Amino acid sequence: MRVNPVKRAYLALESWFNLSFGTDWNPLYHLGTLSFFLFWIILVTGIYLFIPFHASLEGAYASVEWMTHEQWYLAGVMRSLHRYASDAVVVTILLHLFKEFASGRYRGFRWFSWFTGVPTLWMVVTLGITGYWLVWDELAQYIAIGSARLLDALPIFSGAMTRNFVSGGMNDRFFILIEFLHLLGQPLLLVFLLWLHVKRLSNVNIHPPRGLAVGTLLALVALSLWAPAVSQGPADLESVPRALQIDWFYLNVYPLLEVWPPQQIWMLTTGITVLLMLLPWLPPKKKEPVAVVDLEHCNGCGICFEDCPFDAITVQARTDGARYEQEVVVDPDLCGSCGICAGACPASNPFRSARDTLETGIDMPQQPVDDMRRQTREAVAALSGDEKIVVYGCAHGLDVDRVARADTAGVRLICSGMLPPTLVEYALKQGADGVMVVGCRENDCYYRFGNRWLKARFAGERKPTLRARAERQRVCVHGAAETDLRAVERDLERFRARLALLRAEREEWVAS
Ligand code: HEM
Ligand code: SF4
Ligand code: SF4
């Protein structure tokens, strides 16, 4: 299977970060939560800055200067933190966007998160613009004039903005409007967009690991002390600002006004936005079959509901007259076809019906639990050698057929989280000496929680657990991306050696 160059580059970057930060603190695995953390810094520092800030054309610049120079140790640091966290959030959002794109996590059922992410990005950018405006220095003046030109190109304003500046200049009322937007209007809209953005996901975590959060904060404080944020000269609408230092994270559109007419800039930004928003459908992705509930085998325990990463399952009152109180229902529009629910269902137990078709409470039509059991049985039967190993692998990670050989068989699953723990027991019972599960890289499951739930089930921390009769030393879990063949091969070698040792111990014990 060929990995596209964009994804290959991204995976290489991720591996490099894994070496530098470790998998738990790799910022590339926490870009969404890091963005939230940076928003917290922006909010707290923003509230602090609001107190000494003077919201008038006369007072704004002087109050910001006072904060920067007179109270540099507190208000000045707060100002710098506010600015640098705002810059950092653009970086984390763009990386988050790139990551979702490079790993193909923006199409199909994920269209909603992607589609709502795009306006979120613009909302952050416009929030930064109004922030720079409030300082009312030469840069703010440059933004004010540039924004007036941009807005005037829209039919609703048609020249009113510039006329306003030419006749009366920038007045206090307008300045207060900008302050209202920056302090209340835009943040509230942003919160609403973020809520929408993660609405279709379950168990959304908005906090990065503590170490990563503390490290990020310390780095921003150090940067704030080393290069404090400062204003440029005071705004003066009578004169043209001299050479300005542009914040390219937020203000990149304004220098374009020097070479392009505003209409063209609107066309460019609208074009990019529309293209980005339509990306999930370019080309449209075929919808995979979704999970199907079979009430005859469902006791309404709700474990599948707990484990579904995309909030596609709801629990409701029983409708079929069975003695159980509850049943579950799958919303086909929300279902990501990951199969994690099939792995969670206690009825997905291969020992339940020895010969007939194995039916379970919730199953995937494209790879039912019964198929997994048959694949396992056939794979074990075809193995030869001293250490027979079955490697279950997720379709979005390494292709496990690549590690197959006479004593090792690969069984591909939609997601490692769809593997019922009892199937591991079954594989061992059928004659396998060991079972390896290769899910996505740690902290980076294609289906959000598949590898995490699997590990928790194997560790006995989450239902359904791997029972004690499956000898733990004969089971191992590995995280791998498509490009991690060598790492998996190395782990397999170690696993074979461990199994050989177990065999030798057993033979010794039998002989004595
Ligand atoms: C304000 C900026 C943003 C924040 C704070 C943010 C945060 C988050 C968070 C916390 C998640 C859930 C991750 C998880 O638990 O698995 C998420 C998911 C997602 N985000 Fe964003 N996001 C932002 C902007 C964007 C943008 C600009 C895009 C792309 C246009 C985007 C695309 C996605 C997609 C596709 C998912 C779904 C991932 C999945 O289903 O596994 N986000 N985001
Ligand atoms: S297949 Fe995945 S997304 Fe669909 S209901 Fe099951 S756990 Fe939820
Ligand atoms: S896990 Fe299985 S038995 Fe439990 S509610 Fe879901 S489908 Fe029904």
C-alpha cells in the first residue's frame, strides 16, 4: 500500500516529535487541546489587560504604553503573553488543520468538524485584527484604513467606511464598537463555533497533558520577558504611518492591499474559504456501511454507547417487549463505521456459539464478528512453526499482511478497537502461541479511541476485559502508522523470543 507524500511527510514529522517529546507530550497529538489551552491564556491575560485599558481614542495608546513600560513586570508580561499566545494559537490551529488533512480525517462522516473548523479559523483571525486595532498605534491606524478599504468594497458599505474616516476621522463610538467586538462579540461567536466544531464527537478533551501545558506556558513567559510586545508610534490620521512591523499571523492580508484592489482580495479569501469548506467532498467519499443493532442479542447494557467515539449511539427504552429495560439505537448519519461498538459488545463472544453463525448485539456488515472469528480460525490453522502468532491490525495503520510468514498471520480489522478481547482468548485456544495487536500510533487513533479502549480492556480497566485465562505474556499491543514496518518487525522479533522462552520453560516443566 502506497502512502501519499503529504501523509508520509507528516508521519516523519510526528516520529521526530515523538523522539523529542515522547508520545504522551508530543504537541502534534494535542493540537486541538493546545489551542484551547492557549485560548485560556488569552482569556485570563485579556481580562487582566481590560482593567487598566482606557477605551477611548485619546486614552487607549497611553494606557497600553503605561502597561508596557511602567508596569512591565506584570501588565507588560500579560500583554506579551496575550500577544504571543494569540500568535501561537494560529500556529496550532494551522497544524491541526494540516494534520487532519494529511491523515485523511476530514472526509466522510467527519465533514461536520472540518466544515465548522474553517469559520473558526477566520473568527480567530478577525479577533486578532480587532485586538491590534485597540492599541491605537500606527499599526492600528494602518489596519483601520486597510479594513475601511476592504469593507467599502462590499455592497453593504459601498464607500461609507472611508467617508467616515475622511470626514470625522475615527470616532470614540466606532472605537467602542471595536472594543465590544473584541471583548464580547467575537469571543462569544468563537465559543459557539467551537461548541459546534466538537458537537459530533464524544468524550472531547479540551485539556492538554499537564506537562505540555506547563511547558507551553513557561516558553511563552520566557519569550515575553526576552522580547516584550511593544506598540508602534501613536496613531495620527493626519499622517501616513512609517515602516511598520506586521504580525504576519493575523495581518497578512493588509500588505496585499498595496498591490491588489480590495475586490480581488475578497475573491482570493472567499475562494480559499469555499475551497477549504468543500474539501471533504472533493471527490465525494463512498459511505461505509454503518453499525447495525440486533435486539435479539442486545441486553441494553450500554457499553457500546460508552465507547462510541462519534456520539452515534443513543440508549432508549426497550421497544421489543424483551425483559431488559433499555436498548441502543445507531444514528446512521453520525456513525463513523469504526466497529469499536462491535468490539465492546459482551455478546461478541466467539465461544457463545461454537458451530453456527456468531451473532452479536451490534455488528458491522462489512466485517461482522463472525467473520473475525472465521478469519482467526483459518489463520491459525494455516500456521506452522514453533511460535505461531496472529497479528491483528487496524486498516488505518500498518498493513499487517506485510509481516505475515509461515509462523505469523495477519488479520486486518477496521480498527483495533473492534477486536473483542474474547477473540484473543479464542485465537490462543485454537492453537496460536501468541497474539499481537497493531493499532494506530499511541495517542493518534484514526477513530479517536480504538487503541486506547483496546489497551484499557486488555488491562482490565474497561469492559469487556481480557479474562485471566488468556495468558498475558502471550499477548502484546503495538502502535504503528503505515510507515512503521521496521518497528513492528523489531517488536515481533522480541515477541517471538519471549514466546520461545515460554515454550522452553514449559518443556522443561513437563520434562521434570
Ligand atoms: C479554534 C480552533 C480549533 C480548535 C480549538 C479545535 C479543536 C478541536 C478539538 C479539541 C477536536 C477534538 C479532537 C479529539 O478529541 O479527537 C477537534 C477535532 C477536529 N477538528 Fe478542530 N479545532 C479548531 C480548528 C479547526 C480547523 C480550522 C479545522 C479544519 C478546517 C479543524 C478540523 C477538525 C477535524 C476534522 C476534527 C475531527 C477529528 C476527528 O474526528 O478525529 N479544526 N478540533
Ligand atoms: S461503528 Fe463506531 S461510530 Fe458507528 S456506532 Fe459503532 S462505535 Fe459508533
Ligand atoms: S454493548 Fe451490545 S448488549 Fe450492550 S447495549 Fe450495546 S449492543 Fe446491546
